[in-house]
Amino acid sequence: MDDRPRKRSSIDRIIDDAMGYISDAADEIERSINSYAVAPETDLIETYDNIIVHTNLPGVKKEDITLDLTEDELIVKVMGYIKSPMEEGTQIKAKGRKQGRIKRAIKLPEKVIVEEAVAKLENGVLTVTLPKAEKKVRHSVPIQ
């Protein structure tokens, strides 16, 4: 009895499965690289009461922004594309501005009160103010 067709079929399935995994991994790597390459400039500022995050999002409408917040991480997503305006018949000869989908995950230095977060978009800068969950109390210690 000849097992070659069955063996060939098994090998084909293994190769197909491997190619599927490789393709999925390549897609994930490309998404990660694109996410990193288009990550907007961000400042993280800590005050006594708040953590404030400023993110540059020039040309982005607030309707295109999604904020996902946990007590220790803020994720800024822009689901639309930031596109350079192009007139018909023009060509880009040099490209330095970023465009594409945006996702930026920001680890927060302290836990925040999620329900009290406030966000505003003004002049291309997204400002998210996050009240700290625990306020550090300073005490004066007398020297004896």
C-alpha cells in the first residue's frame, strides 16, 4: 500500500499552517512598526494632585480620537487617517510628516481616578488631566 498521497497531504497541511502563522506574525510586526512610527509626541507631567498628558495631534478632529483609560495606563488612538492635503496632479517629493493610524500607550507613574479624567483638544494638542488616586501627604518632622 502506498502512503505517499497521505504523507504529501500531511506535509501540505503543515506547510499551509506554518505559512499562515508566518503571515499572521508578519501582519502583527507591521502593525507594531506602523504604530511606533506614527506615535505622536507626548509629554507626561506630574503635579501634586494630577497627572497631565499632552499629546500632539495636529490636523486631527476630536471625533477621530478614542481614549482608553485604566488606573495605570492611557491609550490614545486615532482611528481615522491623518492625510496631507493633495491637489490633483501634484506629487510628494520629500516626506517628513507622519501620517497613518495612531496608537500610543502611556504607562502612568501613579494610579489615577478613571471616572474623574478630563480631556480637551485645542490647537492640535490633546490634554488629558488625570486626578491621582492617592494624594501623598507631606508632614513636617521637628528636629529634637
